[in-house]
Amino acid sequence: MIVNRETLDIVKTIDVPGSECGGNCHPFGISIKPELNLLVIATQSQLSGGESKVMLLKINGNLEEPSGISIELYYTMLQLFFLNRRKADVRGVAFCGDRFAYADHNGS
């Protein structure tokens, strides 16, 4: 949901592309890089034990006029790394300056 920070009114709701998660995506984290019009979402295919994915989306439209914004899938990272032979369990994502970071439930 895009919310007007002054009035807290919902300006627009954007659906996460469910086809990337087998029909349903359960987002855990989100980060926006406004200078590049990029949105990244940490998501799982199921609430418990689902496959972790990180979706990088392109924002179309002006962030100052959110009612006209749409998103399109740019890139999906399925499992970023295998740690100690365990799959990554991504729980958060962030843009840090010119870098991208993620937090893993297993401690990475």
C-alpha cells in the first residue's frame, strides 16, 4: 500500500506478482531506491517453510504522484546462497547507499 504520509490515507494498493511464488507471495520485507525507481521485496511462497525469493521490481511513474504508479518485475533471485548446506531464509531487504543487502533468518 502507498500511504500519504501527511494524512495517512491509502493512495494506491499494488499487488505483488503472485506468479513468482506459485500463486501467492507472502512479503516479509520491502525497500525502495527512489533515485533508481527500484523496489525490492523479500517474500516466501508459503508463510511457514516456503521458498524464499527476493524480487526486484521497476517502479513506473512519478513517486511524487503515487496514484499513477505501477510496478513491473525486473529480476527474481530465488535462493541467494546456500549456507552450511541450508537454503537462505530471507526475512528482510534494504538498499544501503549503492549496495543491496538482505537479512537471513539463519543469521547471515
